Amino acid sequence: MNDYIFDCDTNGALEGQDDGRWTVRVSDLWNIEGVPNGGFLMALCLAAAGQQVSHPDPLSMNSHFLGRTMPGEATIRSRAIKRGRSLSVTAVDLIQNGRVSVTSLITWGELSGFAGPTGPLLSPPELPEESEMQSSLQMGLESTFTSRFDYLMPRDIARGAFGQPTGNALARGRMRFTDGRPADLLSMPLIADGFPPAIFQLGYYGWAPTLELTIHFRSRPARGWLTLDLTARHLLNGTFEEDCYIWDSKGDLVAMSRQLGRTLAG
């Protein structure tokens, strides 16, 4: 069995469970400008809360980022506020230095247990052939976070993310773990918050902290590249919403998210 970095830094980082409380060391391997990625912090909370319910799959997760979390020791506090036959709900706090920095509500169920009509479904965006897209090696991505992933982007979007904005707040491409770890539901918050933000295409570069992020988990992903499509339609007083859709290598929709973010660019 492979000891993937992401698993070591999520499930493997939880210690000393005592009545819904865990001690955790927040890894610095998922940083952006020295601060752990918000999706990674959500995955930590998801890993802890999943130990308290019998349902196998998260269906929805809503997280609010109340303050900055830094690498180092923290506490995760989780409690089940509903345990039902088909659904459970957990409330989770990430606590550091005596204050809550991330608070989340998670609904759990079993994705394979749902039945009913399907469609219409949004199709994955049409992307150029892999050889015609810009890879993360060609883009020179250098943060500790981006080094954990392979990225592929159409050349105009890649240029827009790194200095030549397109003027259209839309970003799309493909993404996967560099160490070969298959994507799963636990990794979906990380993926949804791990692509260069769509507002970079407007020329607003730099750290864009997440204030709130909601993700809906739609199906368990197949192995291979994930395809992402991100759009920001409203930038108002430095805050923006970003919608993200994620498809697996079979073209199945696996997750969708919306976040409220803030750009610190002038």
C-alpha cells in the first residue's frame, strides 16, 4: 500500500481521539504563500468527522474560514448533530491557539443509494489535446501546494494565470496528484480550492483567501485526470464568488462548489 502524502497529512495526522476531539499537526506541505490551503483544512475536518458516522460518503460540506490557520499543532472538535437511517450531519471546528479558525457542517449519506431521474447534466468543457496544453512544468509553478499536483491548461488560460490576463474570469484545465494518488471524495475540497482562481484572468494576482466554501459531492471519481471549470461572475468591493465543476476521467460529474473569496490585489 502506498503512503501517499495527502493521506499521511489528513487521516494520518489525526491523533488522540477523545470524545470527538483530535490533536492534529497541520502540515506545511499544502501552503500557498505560507498559509495552508483552505481546501486542505476542509479535508482535515472531513477526515475527522467521517470517523463519527456510519454513512460512507459526504454529500455536502459548508465551511467558513474565521481566521488564519498556520502550520503546526491544532485541535479538531466534531460532534454528530444527526444520526439517521439515510443521512447524518456533523458539525466540525478546527481550533488553533484557543480560537476556531474553520467551522463546518457536513451531511453524510451513501451516493450509490440514491435513485431517481437524471439530467440535464452539464458536460465537461472541450479542451485541447494534452500535447497542445501548457503543463505545470512549463508554467514554472513553485509553491509547496502546486508542487503536489500536475496541471494542464489551455495556453491562453495558462498565460492569463501568470501575467497575461484574458479579461474573462474563466479558468479550466486538468489536475491530478503528482505522486499518483487516485482522487476520491476526501480530496474534492482540496481539488476545488486548488486551481489558479478565475479572477487571475482579470489581472488580480496574489493571495485570494477563501471566506466561505460549499461543496456538493456528486459521485465517486474514477482514476485519472480530473477536469475543472471555474467561473467568477461578480467582483464587488474586492470580494468574488467562484463556481467550480469537477469531472472525472470518464466524464462523470463528481463535485461542484461555490466559494466566496477575497482578492488582496489592488
